[in-house]
Amino acid sequence: MMGNPLRSDTDYELFIYSIVESFPLAERSTLTFVRQGATLARVAGELYLTGDHRIVVRERIVYDRLPAEIDWYGYEVWCGSEKLYWYDSQPHPNEPKLQSTHPHHKHVPPDIKHNRIPAPEMSFAKPNLPVIIAEVEAMIRSQESEDSGETDGKNAL
């Protein structure tokens, strides 16, 4: 990805529709970029990755000045029917541990709804999807490595 695709609505739309070609473990996408007037667009859908992993994406992009900004988002990471974690930008101003990245945070187990941690890698000024995709790809590769290690160990017996 060259530069920041948020520099224009056309660039971000191209980024969204070419995302599968940009990441090795991405298999297919239902992501849509929908303009809603001259200054607003929404991105919604799912990005499917190897190993039954998927990322559910919801973004609202504002183009009233350029470069544009993501002014709201929610990203859920799933493996099969299990929600592993999610990111959102819902403010929680009374949670001191989240202030370092306010309003960006990640919901993680246990008690995924209420257990939130700072998310310094999330931004309104640049695409978040490359960060999340890289995170999921690393998780997939780690699982594949563990699985091949278990298989190799069994074959050695």
C-alpha cells in the first residue's frame, strides 16, 4: 500500500476493493464502500482469511476536508463461530487505563464485553485494516506453526 489511501474517497474505495490482492492470507471479501452524499462514505462487510478466520468491518469515513478521516469504526475478529476480540472507538472517558489511546480500544477475553485494553495502533487518520489483517495473519501463522510442530512430533514417534 503506497501512501495513505484516505487522501481521497476514490483512493480509499480502490484500497477496499483491492484488499484481497494486497494480503497473502486474505481469501475473499464482501466489503463495500458506499458513498452517502458528497462528504460521507460507509464501509461494511467481511474479510475472509485462511483457516476460517474473518474480520467484520464497519467504518464511517468523512470527506469534508482532505485527507479524510475515519470518524467511527468497529472491527470484530472471528474464528469460525467464536468471536476472538474486537476494536471500537466508542468513548469510555471514565476508564483511566484507556486514556492513553482514547477513544481507541480493544475488547479481549475473558469477559470480552467489559475487558478493554488500549489500542495504540488504531487511528482515525490512517486505515486500520492493514494492522488488523497483519495481526490475524500472525495468529494464523502461529497456529499453523504449532500444528505442524505437533504433527512433526507425532511423526517422530
